[in-house]
Amino acid sequence: MSEQPLVPTPPVPTGVDGQEWANNLSEPSNYGGEAADRSREELVPGPDGAVLARFREILLQTDELDWADKTLAGLSHKALWRNEETEASISLIRFRKGAGIPLRHSHASNQFMFCLSGRYTYVPTGLTLTPGSFYWNPKGSLHGPTLAEEESVLLEIYDGPHYPTQPDWYTDPADAH
């Protein structure tokens, strides 16, 4: 089996049956990201030799996570969750003031963003995300370039793969996930 990290089974909560607690794990799944990496309790064999994991409910304190820089200057992220089979994902992304995505592009799935802080603008259309804004970019819709008018933090969700091909602005293929 894979060397994926496992966490110890948490103690049985008061008022919960011990047998229920022992069996209260998710279906086997192939999840990645900080939430999964901090909460795998059991590894099980999957199809074609894949190693799958089982999980419980998960609480992640995002302020305890470090920002990971991407190869596009001024962009960093905290990868919270990813379904490795469908490539759906949830991340916090941060654009430093003046940074942004340099070219018009489309995505291979729906992109959803919720602005937590800052001002993040889609230059051609003038759409500006401010705290509390929800943005949906439907699969295949061209958008961008973008500009962070001030440091901006966004919750970004994809319901499948990010890009049909790796964008030129990333030199590391992992940045396109």
C-alpha cells in the first residue's frame, strides 16, 4: 500500500455508540489536499492497484496552513481538497496587489469563486469581486485577463479539471491543478 499518512482514530464522542463510531468512515476515495492529508484513517485497495482512503468529518483551520507559491508571480494557494479521479478541487487562492492572470482563457469545468477579501477585477468586462461576491465562470467561457487591485483572497472551487491544456503562464504542470 501507498505511504500516505494516516491519523489515529479519534476517541469516541460522548453519546455516540462505539460500534457506530468504529464503522463511521467514508466510502473509499482518492482525495488530496490539506484536508485529506491530515485526516486519512484507513487505507484500502482500490481498482487497478490504486490505494484509496477512508475519512471522517474534517475540520481544517486554514489560518494554520502556509501559502504555497505558484510559478505565476504574485499568486499563491492553500489546496484544501481535491478529488484525484475527477480533478474537482477547493482551494484558497491569494493574488498580491498588481498580480493576475495575464491572458484570456477558459476552463475545462465550472469555476466558482467567493471573494473573502480584496478587489479582483476581470479587466475586459470590468467585473470586480469584492468581499462577499460570488463569481461563476461556466465551463468553456472565455474570461480574463485579471488584475488584483489590492491583495485578494478567494475561495475557488472547480467541479472538474481546471484547464483543457496547461496555460503558458505556469511553468510547473502542478500549478494548473
